[in-house]
Amino acid sequence: MNANHTNKQRRQFLKVSAAAGGGLIFGFNFMACESKPALAEFLPPEHQMPEVWKEMNGFVKIGDNGVVTIMSPNPEIGQNVKTAMPMIVAEELDVDWDNVIVEQAPLDTEKYQRQIAGGSQSIRFGWNGLRQTGAKIRHVLIAAAAKQLDVPVEELSTDKGIISHAASGRSLGYGEVAADAVTIEIPEEVPVKDPKDFTIIGQSKKNVDGFDIVQGKPLFGLDVKKEGMLIAMITHPPAFGMKIKSLDDSKAKGMPGIKDVIRINVEPEGWNPQWSDVNSYPEVVAIVGNTTWEVMQAKKELNIQWETETPAENTTDHFTTLAELIKTSKGEVARHDGDVDKAFADAETIVEKTYSAPFLAHNTMEPMNFFANVTADKAELLGPIQTPMFLEGTLEGVLGIPKENISIMMTRMGGGFGRRLYGHFGTEAALISQKMNAPVKLIYTREDDMTQGTYRPAYMVTYKAGLDTEGNLTAFEIKGAGIPGSPVFANRYPAGAVENYRVENYNVPTNISTGAWRAPRSNFIATAEQSFLDEIAEAAGKDPIDFRLELFEKAKTNPVGEENDYDAERYAGVLKLVKEKAGWSPTGKGSGRGVSAYYCHNSYVAQVLDVEMDGDTPKVKKVHCAVDCGIVVNPGSAKNQIEGGIVDGIGHALYSAITFKNGVPQQSNFDSYKLIRHAESPDEIDVYFVDNGKDPTGLGEPSLPPIGAALANAVYDASGKRHYHQPFTVNQELLG
Amino acid sequence: MAKLSLSVNGNSVTVDVDPSTPILWVLRDHLELVGTKYGCGIAQCGACTIHLNGNAVRSCSVPVSSAEGKEITTIEGLSDDASHPVQQAWIAHDVPQCGYCQAGQIMTASALLKDNPSPSDSEISQAMNGNICRCGTYTRIHAAVKTAAKNS
């Protein structure tokens, strides 16, 4: 919690900012001060801690002095729901945001719904419930005030935590009525504000953990330290398909600070897996000791023999397998509108292109870790997890401890990107603690993390389009394959916009573990699809934006099929907006400009990207990005998410890959796995949100998928060279 | 094991550790200064950046024995109250997403500005290039360094 925002810190800060900013501050009543020094708006709010808190429900505590604590229910991975979700409650509660303290809620499936960070859905699914929560508490506070003042409820109004009776000029603070309010029954549903009356939602509020982050406060799982805590690391097999044959730990056990070396298995016999239990290496060796460095040294001295359980895989085979499959066999038909084969036979022009992308690691900056303290009948866990409710279910089965005796608390996470949906590291920590009979913090080295799996699958897709003599799109075929699973969403654009349309899917099983990676499937297919549309627009002799808009018009006015997963008007809307904002000109060819648009996580994104080429190396100068995600709760932070998705997407499209030789990942740290860096990042990103008052939709993922195509199309515009295979800068021979 | 005398954030401390232990793990495990982060262990990501005699170094790859007689400054020692111009600029631009790399970014930026109070865009890009931000907050980091330069 932000209880560290004490008066003492604030006074210290005031002195410094007065000197550094050159302004003058009189006394401590800063908020009333008109002329602010340059930096003083970056003060943490001053919270005089109350004597008594009243818990209103699982979400809100009101102090007798009017300070309000709002719990943030969902895990925080950097998507900033820890600021946005409490903002929604505060809005309907009608309190002063500067009077709010935010606390991370623990896992509590009775009090909170869907405590998951995934699918960009925290705000979308939380929206109505969070509004009702705030509004209901406001309702009982007003009811209590009406009793105290002996006036009808209808004569009372609220503003920033004060309930006023205009006729008599009397008022009460929330803190003064909270004790009475808790005795009043909370109704099933209460009215919420008209969005035009919002005073917090739609305003940029700074990250509630910002002050702690810039001071290096212990916020993350890796920072956890508890009395008597041991440090543990694991060693997993070096190659997918291998398992432990034998372990000689005699040397490691004798090293300084080492407590024990043990084998643990997170999948005991009779255990019932959940979807989050993705793991190529159920059995690992754990080294436990006093300090991290001692454990790291002992880990190097383990002598483990491995044995092959399933055949080793190679990247060179992966892509030839996918290509052969698509070329020589018929996939599982996911959708077929019209008669595609006839339409291709009748087409004037046919364009066919194949796109691919490799496995990717998530590479959260904070490696996997978890704290666990497991005793005979209780388990206490603390750490970075996107799916605490699923971890709880797994722990119940693996530890043999009932759910009610398991507590899970989420730390702030040093990135998620989907990796921490799969909580095997939490289970490992719990098993190590159980065996050691001691509190334990498990830490993965970067190498253990990067080579563990749970990767984004490798994908390939072949697109084929038929055009008539006027350049109209008459036939469209998508053949999508993945190791494992097809990346194609059969009912997404351009489904519904083409009379003759077919999707075929192929699945190649693998012993490499894979999982959701920021914007699953979309992260590849959007780049392929939007690159291909650019190419067929050119073949049709049309401007790439006009070409896309024609298809949206068709999908809007005369859609093909009934199951089209998008709103063509909103889709076209972002494209038109970015066209206008970027000053798109159809005659601007050759200037290094590319366009792309995509819909995922219930939101619409369109981008125009400007690139300059230095030989074969692209440098992104500017990205214009239009976004329709409905109501934007926290615009500054929302822009940050969009920027991050763009940088992330550009980086992975250009640089990143996990490849395999005999099942061994060939990249294990940032010297071999390249992530985008500062100098390679776009110089400028402009973001334009559509203001349509619709309920909010996803934000953490949607800007990533289309950007790879905006880049590829811009590079083509600048250089005449098209990129089909990610990562664009890597010698594709490496990928087979 | 050896007893080593260190100066950390202006305080003299003695630690009893294997002298080859990287400064990072002495800070985190022995001195409870966990603001300095572990990211890669091979000086590739910059999450562990500290100042050694005022210069930005990767604490994951410098043995603690070589810090004897030198001044170590960590993120916790940059200011008592987030008042350092770089920290202030980071808040002004609301830079962090997950926040894990930001202590390292701030330590690199503050060392840069001490040596070069008004860096050009390309000098900022070069100086900050060793610090990975997986969330992709680079454009904000860049803007924040410029703001900090203005306010230093």
C-alpha cells in the first residue's frame, strides 16, 4: 500500500522542490496553492492516516477522516489496472482521487471476480461491477447521512467525499457517516453516473506505484524477504523431450551455504491438471541454500544424467514440416463461404504468399520466482502470478492441502505477457518449501527462464487472393498452421467482406511447451494478413487504405455470412481517423510509409508507420496510432500501453526468435536473444483515441499485432523489398 | 568468505561474503537493498545498474571485492524522497509500466547527466541503449531524460 506517503516524506520533498523548482510554497496546504513550482505536481498525495477504518465491503475502507482505501482486485503486470480499476470505483463513489490509497487485494474468489491478468479483459469485465461497487457504497453513505441530518435522501448530493444538504447548508464527510453506513443494507443494483459527469475516469492519473518504482522500493516477487527464508533455484532438463535419469549432488551439497538438493515433481500421480498447468519439465532438481550467489555456484556443480523421453525437435525441420503440410494436404475447414475454387478459376489475377514466424520467449524482465511457506496443514504463497485462482487449484491437488488453508498474495509483476498465466514456478516453490519445511523463495536464472518453454508457437500461413478485372477481391483463402495450433481466426476480417472465402487449419503437435504470448495468434496473423492486404491492394492498383475501406463497406452494407467477429464501422473508423491524422496521401509512395489495421481483444487499432532505411536496416521515425477501445479510463496510462505494444511488436518482428537444435533452445540470454533497445525504438508515437462513450474494451494487447505489418509495408514502400518471414533482420536460413 | 568493508549510499558497512560475489547479490541478499534488480546476470540488460564512484556499472558482473575503497550508490541512495531530477522526470512522464527495469534506467540516466548535462538525442539513445525495457517505454524514457536534463 501507499502508506509510505507519510507527512515526513512529503515535508522533505516540499523543501527540495521549492529549492529545485524555483517556486515558492507557503506552508503545507499545497493543494490550495495557486502557483505551483515546475515539478510540484509530482508530489504523492498527503494522507493523514485515520484512527479508525470502516470496511464497507471487499473493495473499500473509509477512514474516520475521509481517507479512502480502494482494493485493486486484479494482478498487476504493468498494464496499470492497479490505477485504473480503483479509478472506476472512486468515480462512482465520488471521492477525491488525491484522498485515495490503493492496495493490492489478495486472491479471494468470494469477494472478487476473475482475478486474472490476461486477454486484456480486466477493465472490460470489471467495468460494470466496479462501477456498481462504488455507486452502492455511495448509496449507503448517503442513506446514513440522510438519517443523521434527518432529511430525505433525494435532497442530498455528493462531491469529492462530502455529502451536502443544499437547503440547510449542512454537510458531512464520508468518514463521519461510514460507521452508520455499514449497518445499512446494500441494494442489488443502484444507478451509476452518466459518463458525461465523470470527473476521474477520462483524466490521466499517475501510476499509483510510480513513486515506489522510481525509488526502488521492494514491490516485486524477487524482492520478497521473510524471516528464516531460504533461496532455491532449479535445474530443468537441457532439451525438450528429456527428463532426469540420475542425479549426483554430492559435490553441490557440500558447498558453502547449501542446505539441500532435492528432486521435485509438480505432477504427482493421480494429479488432475488445469489449463494453466503447462510445463515441459514436471520434474526438476532444486538447490536450496542461504543466499542466491551460493545457490548459483552449487547449481553449476550438479552432475545430472538426462534421458530422452520423446524425440528431439529441430527448427530446420519445423518450417519445412509446416510448408509441406500447407502445400500438400487439405486442412480442417474452419469456414467456407461461396465457392472458393470456382472463384479462383474465374479470377483475373491471383496472388499467393506465405508468411512465417518462429517460437518466441516471453522474457519478462523479472524472471520467474515465487515465495512459499508450506507447513503441515497450511500454505502461504506470495509472488508474481497472472492466474492466482488457478494456482490455488493446482496447489490443492499437488500439496494435499485444502483451498481454505491456502493463501495467495500477488506482488507487482516485472512483466507478464502471458508467461505468468502458467504458474508451475509457484507450485515448485510450494513443493520445495514443503520438503524443506522452511519458507523458501524460488528464483529462476535468466537462462532457466528463457529455456524453460511456454513459448509463443511457431506459425506459418499461406494467403491466396483472387481479383477480377476491376481489381475487386472475389476469392480469399487462408491456410494456417502452427506448432502447435493454427493462428487463424476464421471469423475475423476479411471474413464477411468477400463472397468466396475459406479457412483451413493445420496443427503440428510438439514436445516444446507453448502458451499465450501477448495477443495470442493475433501477434502473428495480423502481421501476415495486413502485409498480404497491402500486396493485393497493389495488385488491384488501389490505395491500401481505400482498398481496406471498400472491404469494410461491403462487410457493413452486405455482409457475407452471419458470424463476423467485428464491427465494420468501428474498424473503418480507426482507419479513417489514422488516415486523417497521419495526413495519408495516396501519391506519397516511396516515402517509407506503411499502414495496418487490426481488431482483437474487442478493440480496433489502425496504424501508419514512417520508416527510414539505413541500407537494409529500418529505423522507425514515427508511428500514428488510432485506437477504438471505448471509454478510456486513464488516458495517459492508456497511451503508454499503446506505445509499449507498438515497440514490443516492432522489436519482435525485427529481431527475436527461439530456435532449436536437438531439442535444445539455442538462445538462453539477452546476448543471443535480441530484444529491441532504446536506439531502435520509434522516435515518436502519436496515439488518437476514438471518443464514442462505449463501454471499455481491451488495451494491453491490441496495438501489438498490426504494427509488424505497418513496418513491413513501410519497408516495402521505402525499399521495394517485402518481408514475409519474422524476424525480418535474421538470416532466414537459420530458421530452415 | 572474507570480511569486506564497503561504502554504500554514504554508509560504511561490513559484509562477510565470498569475495567473488557480484555486488548485485551482496546488495540484495546481504544489505537488503533490493531496488537494484537481477535481469540477466551477464551485463546485457542493465536492470542491475548502480554507480561505482559515480560511474554506471552493471552490478551483476562486478565482484564485490573490487568495490572496496570505492563509493557504491544504488537507486535507494539517489535521493531520500524521489527528489532527484531524474526520478522527478520519470514521475512527470509517468514512464513505468511494469517498473522492473526502471531503477536501472534511472541509474544509467543519472550517471549520463552527471557527465553530460545536456545530451543530444543520439547521446541519450547511445547511453540508454544498454538498458532493456521489455514493456517498451523507450520513448517516455527518452523524453524523461530530456526533461531531467532541463531541470538538473
